Amino acid sequence: MKTFATIRFYYGSAVISFIAAGIMVPLLIISPKSRSWILHYFNRLIMILLGGKIVEHGKLDKSVDMVISNHQGIIDIIALEATQDVDFQWVAKKQLFDTPWFGFLLKIPKMIEVDRENKSGLIKLLADVKETIQNDKERIIAIFPEGTRTNKQPLLPFKGGTRIVAEKLELTIQPIVITNSKLLLNEHNKTAHSATVHITYLEPFKVSKENKGWYEEVRQKMQECIDEEEKKYKRER
């Protein structure tokens, strides 16, 4: 059984690589203005080819400035892009922008690059988010505040950059909890199965500088949702 799950993992990885590098990147180069349609359509195709389904709980508020989500792996991004028709602007670390071919998936759609090893990285992040909020209101910033993927149930401590940017710009944020994505494709133990990915949209809120504890509060709410899904439905994150 483990052997078959491992074979499925490499099949899934090959599907993602081929569609991303062989189809999406060339199309984005040819027609960058069609970025949103390209990303949504082909991520939906990836989900189908991987044997994945998506169930949403609640609804995305398309008027928010930013969404924040827990992070397990590439399926988190694929599932959100496959489900929604909004133009997400993903925040990703600089190393991903520098990768061959896949870097184009971030550069051409003008995603936001963060250099964590540079002290000026936070200043640039703040400037880039501010520019999007002011000049491109159709886009929604999307970020994983944990800063990296994990295969554990408890959320990692949230990085401070998201909090600083949200408070400085007084953003309206919607938290999102994603479960079962690593069952569909687990990059940690290199296994894959047919699975239903669940996306839960929590209540959006406007960040207030007066509430100094808001960042930890939203982390606790997301953790409560993760724990409830695991306890009631055996859906892991």
C-alpha cells in the first residue's frame, strides 16, 4: 500500500511539474494579462488529475485586503487557485523566485518576493503590499504567516512580518484553514492518495492598532478550527 502511495506521489509531482513548467509558464509569457484565468483553469486541472476534490465551508469575502492560511504544501496554493476566481497575489520567499522555470510562475504574475535574509526585506514587503492595496484593488494578498510548510497539527508561531504590515496598513483580513491537503500530496513523507481537501473561511476582520493581541487571537481561532476538524472528522492539516 505504501509503495502505491509513493508511486502516486511521484505521478502527482510529475503532473504538477509538467503543467506548471510546460503549460502555465509558456502561456503566462505569451499572455501575461490572462494570468488569473491561466492559474485558475490549470490548477483545477491539476486537482482533477491528482484525484482530488475540494469542499468549501463558508465563503471568501472578496472585499478583503489579505487572506492568511495555514500551510502544509503546494496543494494549499493549488486548491485555493482552483476554487476561487479572484486574482491572488501570493507572498513567497526569494529562493522560490530564483528557482528554474517555477520562478516564472511567481515573477510573471507579479507575486510579492520576500528576502528573509535581508534586513530591508520587511520594508520592501510593506511597500509592495501598500502598492497593491492602493493601485490594484482587484487583487487579494495571500500569505502563509507560519512562513514555511509543516506536517504537524499545531500551527507554527506566526512570523512578525505579517503582523507589522497588517497593522501599518490597517488591513482587512480573512483567515483560512485548509485540511487534508497533505493527504492528497504529502511532500514530507512522499505519499499521495485520492482525497477531499477542505477549505474553511473564518470571519474577516479589520486590524486595529488598539488591539495588541489580535495576531495571537487569530492564530488561536485557526488552531481551534484545525483541532475541531481533526477531532470530529479526522481531517488532518
